[in-house]
Amino acid sequence: MWILKTLAFAVLVGSVMALIEKSGGIEGFVSFMQQKHTIVSSQRSALLVPYFIGIFIFIESTITSLIAGAVGKPLCDSYKIPHAKLAFVCDSTAAPISSLIVLNGWGALLLGLITTQVESGMIEGESVSILMEAVLYNFYAMSAILVTFLAIWFKIDLGPMKNATLQTLNNSMHNSSSASMYYMVLPILLMIASVFFFLYLTGDGDILHGSGSSSIFYTMLTTLLFLFLYYVGSKNMSLNTYLFTAFKGAKNLLSIALILLFAFAIGKLTGELKTGLYLASLASDFLHPYLLSALIFLLSGVISFSTGTSWGTFSIMIPVAVPMAVGLDADVTLAIGAVISGGVFGDHCSPISDTTIISSMASECEVVEHVQTQLPYAVISASIALALFVGCSIF
């Protein structure tokens, strides 16, 4: 059921973004940022806006990518920044920050997996304390956020990013007579509030136990209803214009929904084949305590890249990594941190990852170009994380 809701979300996002663009809200926002308050005045500041949005909206990685892309896209167009760079910023903040500030579905999953290990007697202690300590070893997420900031600040273009496609802003969809930034800002604020509300609702009063797929699906439905009442009610657009724009936006993202569908199918297949468990069994034959966390990080990265899911990797690797750490008398929390880092790394780089695809979608960038252009930065972040895992194991 969650797959259907995620696919529906991908299509509904197209309707929401097309309606916001048609309303003139994007033009109003750009005017506010550039002319009235001069908040954005360069390529650096144009990218820092979606970067900090990705940092501060940590409740759900999908919504984070969507909002950062929606806000950053017109700014990038104004300063002639390739959408591939925006997609890199969206993708490099959404999942990493969600795995660091675990007051969300990520935290709920990890807490449940750790609790299972505690209840089985494999490890001792409070599950929450173990999770909080393990998050401190989430080196990949930390390095990815740092590397992204440095790439923005110093305008570092590596490899394929130097030749990234430069898009031009399509003004045909805009309605300049209604260019108020509130036509964009209010729907975005509603989306943020709705995600919290529906996570609370689906979690029976506990945000940590809410359903992420259900929350983002209901959030999109709520936003579409709000846009109808707001835009049509304020005579920003007619009913026919609203319906036509919503349909056109949804149709434009059908291909993205199909990519997601095939990505889920591939991930499910590799899960059924027990790919992760097989790789773990091979690695366990030559593990050394000093190399344990580093190898767990690499193995988790391979599994996550192959399956396109960090959450699936957590579910596979934590029950494997914890006993391995206990058996080798290694630091269990470091091993769990390595699983989290590896899961985020592989998911970040994988062309079949939902976060990769949605970051591309929100930024209007081809998925293949996004994967190619962000890969050098991800490899640098992974190298830093790998060195830190080896260093922590030794010292």
C-alpha cells in the first residue's frame, strides 16, 4: 500500500508544482528575495537558500527535497545555475539531515530495529540512548552536509558538474498579473505543517511512529484542496484553468512515477534474493575488529545502492552488524552508525533511489545527469567517513 501512496504522491507533486508556478507565486518570491530585500544576490546565496531549507526541514526527506527544489529552482534560473547543482543540494541535505535529527520516521525505524536487538538479549541498555550515541557516528551524513556547503561556498564544480546542462526559465506558465509570493509561500507552509499533523495522526499521537508514505500522500491531497480554495476563491485563476493546470502537471510526472515503480520492483527483487545477507556472510569470514565498522559501512553502501533503499538496508544490516560487533568485542554503537552511514551513502548515489528520483523531479533535472554530477561529491564524503570509521576503531 505504501508503494501506491508514494507513486500517487509523485504524480500529485506535479499538479501542486504546476499550480504554484501558474499562480505567479514563484515570480513574487523571486522578486521578494532579489529586489525588495536583496536576500539573494549571487549564485552562492541562490544555492544557500535551498541548502538551509534542507537543513531545517528535517521531518521527512521527500518533502524536504520537494520544498527545497520548488524554492531553489526559480533562484537558480535567475542566476543561470544548472538544475543538476540544485538537485545535488536537495539530495545532499534531505536524507543526511533526516538520518541525523531522528525526530521522524527514520528515527522510528532505527529505534525499532535497535529495540529488537535489546529485547533479544544481543545488547544491553536503553534503545534511545544507543540510537543517540550511534547517530554521533553517522559520519557520512555529517561529511555530506559539510562537503555540500563547501561546494556551494567556494563554487567547486567537480567532474560532470562542470558540464551540467543549463536550463532556461519557461515563462509561459506564469501569470504576472498575480505575482504575489504568498501564492507560493502559503502552500509550502501548509505542506510542512500537514506532514507533522499527519505523522501525528497516523502514529496515534506519536510522530515517531507515523507513516511517512501516508503522511506525504495526505499532505498532497490537502495542499491541492487548499490551492483550489485559495487560487479559485481569490480569482487568481478560473476553475477550468485550475483543472487543466493540475492535469497537465500530473501528466508531466507520470514518467517519474514509472521510474519509481520499476525502482521499487528492483529493490524488492534484490531483497527476495537475500543479496544483503549473502554479502554480509562473505564479509564476515575475514573481518578484523579494527576494520569492522569500515567494512560494515562499505557493505551497507553496496546493499543500499543495489536496492535503492536506505531503510531496507537498515533492516537487513542492523540484525547482522550488531551480532558481528558483539562477537568481535567491537563498539556496537559504532557498527550501528556505520550501517546508518552506509545506508544513506548508497541511497544517495543510487539511480533507483526514491530520494534521488524525487530530488531530480523537484529540480527538473534528468535523473541520469543528477546521479553523474553528484557522484564525485558523494565519493569524497564517503572517503572522509571511511577514514573516520577506521580511525575510531583503532583509537
